[in-house]
Amino acid sequence: MTGPIPAAADLVQRAAGIIAARRRGDLAGADELLAAFDSEQARTLGFYLLADLTLGLLATQTGQSLDEVVRELTLFVADAAQSPPT
């Protein structure tokens, strides 16, 4: 892919693929996709863009503002940190 938009799309797809592979238990596939990033900066950008798109999609689907979604996520993470899984 060439140019900034297709390259960014590739980074986002790779980041999403890593999460999907881990969720289905394909740790080798996730590691392979993770190693395919050519730099730490590309990896960070891919996951940042994926998070940004996901939060925006969730806000759209729920009818909440992005701030509301982030606030709920922050509370959920704080609660999860206080009560580890059993």
C-alpha cells in the first residue's frame, strides 16, 4: 500500500487482526501479525487508530457522546482494577 491513508488502514487492520487472533486463541498468529509491524511507531499508530475508530463507532451505536463513552470505559477499567477476576 502506498500513501498515508492506505498505510494507516493496513496498520488498523493488522492491529484488529492481532486482537481477533488472540481472542480465538491463535497466539502464534497474533505474534506473527505483531512482528509484521516495521516499527514501534507503526504499532502504536495502528492501535491508536483502532481505538479511536472503535470508540467512535461505539459512541455512534449507543447514541452517546465520545466523552460519555470514554468516561464509562474509564470507570469500567478502574472497577476492574479494584476487583481482579476470580
